[in-house]
Amino acid sequence: MKKTYKQTSKSLKILYLLGLLLAISSALPSYIQSSFLEGFVSVSLVGLFFVMANVVGLFSILIFPYWIRKMNNYSVSIIVLLIVFLSLIGLGSATSVASLFIFFIISSASLSLVWINMDLFVESFSRNQSTGKTRTLYFTFLNLGWIISPMITGFLINTNGYNLVYFAAAFMILPFLWILIKNKKLLAKKPDYKKLNLIKTLTSLWKNHNLRGIFVLAFLLQVFYSSAVIFIPLYLHQTIGFDWSTLGLMFSIMLVPFVLLELPAGILADKYWGEKEILTIGFFILILSLVLFYITKSTSPIIWALLLFLSRVGASLVEAMRETYFFKIVDVENLNIINLFRTTGPLGYLFGSALGAIVAWVLPIQYLFLITSMVLLASFYYIHMLKDTR
């Protein structure tokens, strides 16, 4: 038993480090993608790039369980990571709209799959009684990567433009692969995944009001993230006029709540409070911050940094409870349920990017923030339907 605990503890520490490296790689180009694409296409077409990327990503996620069962999570993760590496190199080298489009879609879709691989790794070493602590500690390491990256991105852009950012993101995949290969014995186990087809999985999810509720809440969080990652940086850079050095610092400050709040929130959910109360507070702050994004006309980086910080206070609380709640009611063997849950990422981005493209076509982009806040009001109904795990 003691040996098993030590192995589990060591495995989780390795996964936390892997999460940090993958987060840095993901975050480096994340906030500059819309501005990078705008160098090739119009603002409205930027939204369509994200729409297509998330359609392909959604389809890829739906067929992903077949390959994980056929091979195993470890082997599939190696293959997908190599695809991510090559697609990032391709993005950094792209000189035409066609090549940019292809590599952007491959990169976005494959990165979504790697995060599912990581979910399965972490869940296979998690215990239900400490799920909140395990998942939020894992996310704390991810968020450290997201905090570090924007300032590096700003420096790289000022040094050699957008291309260098994608090459740096590709480089970060290499130590990830090395650590993964070096620790194959610890990570390459294959759980006895339950076999359920998509229709049965959807039926199971729909009949379970807790799963249905957390699924919709996860989707709504991703709708917020679509605005936050695609359109808010574009608005602050193109309309408000902040340069990337300033934005890099602002985005790093903005992400601090994820490191400060997620782990305490997870521990509170494990031992003291229910997830519903924290979800309610988080969504209220998210909605308020979006309204403030819409009405604020200031060009002060301090004001905008504070507003961005406020929004991530809300997002960090929702994200922590999304992970804690879902992985308390679902085990690693439920591959199809976990896989379907991660479709909330591309589904939310698909909805949010399509909404953004429509708004950008007919209205100033800041109206998207107000419209998104209205969409997020639905969260309170779905929070109400959840049953606390305590």
C-alpha cells in the first residue's frame, strides 16, 4: 500500500510538471493568434478560422476514444504530441493563407486531444476523497505556465514578430516528450475503459441531471474563454491601442487568480463548502466583468489590468469547480464520458467564435462582451439543478 502511494505521488508530480510545460507551449501563442491571423485575413474571417478549427477539433475528440482503447493513452499521447510539434513549426513558417489555415486547424485540434490525454493520466492517479485538491493543484501548475507565457510572448514579438512565438511553443514540446518517454513505466498503464457508444453516452449524460448541469456550465465557461482569448486581445490591441509588451504584462497579472484561488477553492469544496456556492460566485463575477468590458472606455492599462484580473477571479472559481465536481462523479474508466465532457471546449469556442464573427460583421466588437454576459445568465439555472457532492 505504501509503495502504491509513493508511486502515485511520484506520478502526480511528474504530471504536474508535464502540465506546466504543456501549458507554456499552449499559452505562448494563445493570446496573439487572432492578431497573427489578422495579418492574413479580415477580422470577421478570423472568427471563421476558429469556427473551422473547432469543428475539426470536435470531430477529432468524438473519435479519439477508439484510438485510446485500441492502443493506450500513453502511445496515443506520443503520436499527438508529435503532430502538435510539427503543426506549430508549420504555423511559424506559414507564408500563405492556405498553409496557415491547414496548420492552424491541425494545431488546434491536436492540442485539444493532448489535454484529454493529460486528463486521463491525472484521473488514473486520483482518489475521489481528494479530487478537489488533486485537480486544482494540477491546474495551479497549468496556470503558472499561463502566467509565465504572456510576458515571454510580448518579448518574442518585439524581437522577431509572431513567427518566433510559434517556434518557441514547438520547442516546449520537446522536454515534455523527453519526460514522458523517460517515465513510461509509471504512466503507460491501461485502465479497463468502459465501452459505450456515442448515443448511449449522450443518453446517459442527458438522464443524469448532475452530469447534464456540469456539462452546460463547462460549455458556458468556454464561451467566455472564446471571447477572452480571441476577441478581447484583438480589441485591446487594435481598438484601445495597447502594444504587445504592455499586453503581455497585463495578461500575466490577469492570470494570477488562477494560481492563487483554484487550489484553496478545491480544498474548500472537498472539506467545507459545496461546489454550487463557489460556482454561483464565479459566474456572477464573470457576468459583471463582461458588462464592465462593454461599458469601459478608458485607455489606462491599469484600469484594464484590474478588469481583466476581476474576470479571471470568476473564471478561476468556475474552472476549479468544473474540474472538482466532474471528476468526483466520474472515474477514469468512463472514457466516453470524460471525452464527451472535453467537447465543451471546442463546442464553447465554436459557439463563441461564430457569435463573435457575426457581431464583428454588423457591430463594434465590444458589443460581443455584453451579448456574452447575457448568454452566461443561463448558468444560474444549471447551477441550481446540481446536487452538491458533500
